[in-house]
Amino acid sequence: MDYLEIEGDNTLSGAIKIDGAKNAALPLLASTILFKNEVTIDNLPRVNDVFTMLKLLENLGATTSFEENSAKINASSITNTTAIYDIVRKMRASILVLGPLLARFGECKVSLPGGCAIGQRPIDLHLKALEMMGADIVIEQGYVRASAPQGLQGATIVFDKITVTGTENIVMAAALAHGETKIINAAKEPEVVQLCEVLNENGIKIEGIGSDELIIQGTAGALIDVKQIRVIPDRIEAGTYLCAGAITNSKITLENVNHTHLFAIILKLQEMGFDFDLKENSITIKPASKIKGAKITTSEYPGFPTDMQAQFMALALVADGASSIDEKLFENRFMHVSELIRMGANIILSNHTAMVEGKNQLNGADVMATDLRASSALVLAALVANGTTKVHRIYHLDRGYVELEKKLQQLGAKIKRLKE
Ligand code: EPZ
């Protein structure tokens, strides 16, 4: 297995390009199950979760090819409607094939995703919504067996909790359902918006895009003809590198960003003392004269994203003042805390809240990644720790960050990828 070796005390400079959004790419790839024709998806990030989804589509019978950052997928020839455990266990977002497969074929089997470091992450809301649309759902031998022999029927769905992939699953199921589906308390993340825009631009009438109430007119089973797609920039990758600039108090520029998706992150960094230059597709973060502590509460978009919580905790360690971080979405998304404490951080956890002291003297150590965003927080802390840090189990990072060590090297960081 690979690990990252990082020398501390870095100042960064220069510019890097941000890749396409993993969490937009995954539902878009799953939506190809609804398409009549081959489609090209551009700006696709070369991360393991995307490779896993392509493998899952191939296992179902689709043909795929992936050159540079562009993939061609033809799912018109799918015959197999079982998403097997061996693939699904690698990536929870595989559940995104459930809605499209059921809507198109009237039956499918999808393995339950299994456990995850950041929380139990149930899919009860996905299943309840599909039952509201007329599906019969049975859980047997670790699989969701779903059937709707007459096809899915449009319905009014009210999500008890806002769920990103739950909204995406039902939007895709509704696209081929009979009649109108209304989703109330829908997720509004930019990745959900892009999925709706792509479907809407290609013949699926969707009202309320970007709001928490979506109305989708189904085609009653007719597949969709789709034009070329370009994945939106990854706001979490961008936010992670903004934190790299912030924690090292450097001036760096990120290109290929959509800063309208970054408002909560930019505002929080401004609160902490940082300043920015915003241009059409780029953002430059500039050093703070004094890094202030912050009060952070994670919430659904457009609030402060849970996927940036770990990275801001690392940044809070070098602030002059104390910070509090309240994780509202996941029950166990503080796995990075114990590893940061091993680097000398003063953090006190109580239930969903972390109290983070400022001015920590961080020391390099051997640390272990536990989940995708926690891993990036350890890398950020290592950039400013005294001495050398080794971050192990970085396969977590490779799921969602394109060549993270190369991009940080491009910014001048002393970081290497080595073999255990
Ligand atoms: C998506 O996960 C993202 N993944 C996650 O990003 C992100 O952290 C999360 O949304 C929240 O923004 C992708 O888009 C592929 P949810 P998702 O359903 O859809 C509860 C990353 O780092 N819930 O919005 O699985 C759930 O337990 C990943 O890129 C139910 O109770 O998250 C959680 O507490 C990590 N029942 C809350 O809702 C359900 O049926 C939000 O989960 C579904 C969800």
C-alpha cells in the first residue's frame, strides 16, 4: 500500500487546476442507465470512485471507455439488473443505480452498501420513496430486491431528512415513471442541480431545479436521448486546497472553479481573516494578518458542507483563537480527531461538537487515514507540523482526490508518495 510522507513547515505558491466533481460524476454515470444512446461525459475526475462506478456499469452490461478526462458510456445494451456486493461494497454511491435500474427494467437487485467509517448511513429514505412510487422492496441476503412490474408510478414524496443520493435516486426513478413525481424536502447541492439540469435539457421536464421542491414528468418508460455532458468543478476539492493555502498562510490560485458553489467556504475563511481575488473561473486566497478561530455548524447546501468539516478542523488548529465545530449530518464524522491529537492537537469532543484550541504546536507523526475527507485533514495538518508525517491507508484519499500529492508538489509542498 502507498503512504504519503510530508515534511512540515511549508509555504505554498502558484496555481493548480481543480478537477470535475466526484459527487456530480457518480449520479451522472448512474443516469446513463436511462439513456437510449451512447453519451460522452467530459471533465470526469480520474478517481477510484469513478472507476468503480464505470466497473459497475460494465458489470451490468454497459460498454464504457475512459480517455484522459472523457468517458463514453453506452448503457442501451444492459441486460444484467443485479449490482453485486463485490463492487457495491467498495462504494456506497453504487446505490445510485437502484432508481434507474428499477425505473427502466421493472425489477433489480442491488447489494446493500454495508458499513462506513463516518456513520451507519442507512438507505431507508431511498427505499420508502420507491415504495411510494409503487415498488415492492424486499431485503434478502444482504441485497435490496426491488420490483415494479407495471413500472413506477409518479407520487408525492416527502423526505423526512434531506438526502443527496436519495434525491438523486428518486429524480432518476421519476424520469422514467408514469406521470408526475413531486419531491418535497429535496437536496439542493450543486451536484443534484447538475443531474436535474442534464435530464431537463434532454427531454425530462423538471420544475423547481435548485429548490427543495422538484416536480418531474416521467416518460412512462421511454429512454432518453442525451447530448454531451461536462461535469461541474469539484467544490470540495477546491475547498480542500483553499484550506491548504489558509493553513500555510500562503497565496495560491485555483483554476477551473465555480465560486458560486463555494460561498459558505469562502465566507467562513473570510471570517477567519483570509481575503480573496475572484475571477470568472478562478479564485486566489491571500494570507491573513491574523487567523481567527471559527464557529462551524455543518448543514445541507447552501450551508457549511459536512465534507469540509475535517479540513476546517485542521485549519482551526493553527488559528490564534479557539473554534467550535458542530457536525450535524453524520454520527461519526470525527475519526480524524484522534489522529490529529496524536500530532499534538488540543481537541475536546462532546457528542457532535468538537472544541478546538488555537495555536497548537503540531508535531509530525505516523497517522492513519480513515475516510476520504479525514485523510485530507491529516495532510493539511502535516503541511504545518514540525518534522515528518507519514499518512497511511491513503487509498481513502484516492477515492476522491485526483493526484493530491502532485497538486501539492506543484504548489511547492514537500510531499512524496511512497510504498509501505
Ligand atoms: C452524499 O452522501 C455525498 N456522497 C457525501 O459525500 C456527503 O457527505 C453527503 O451527501 C452529505 O452532503 C455523494 O454524493 C456520493 P445523505 P449521501 O443521504 O447521499 C441520513 C464524500 O466525502 N440518511 O445526504 O449518502 C444519513 O445517515 C461523501 O464525498 C438517512 O437517514 O448522504 C445522513 O445522516 C461522504 N436515510 C444524512 O441523512 C437515508 O435513506 C445525509 O445523508 C439516507 C440518508
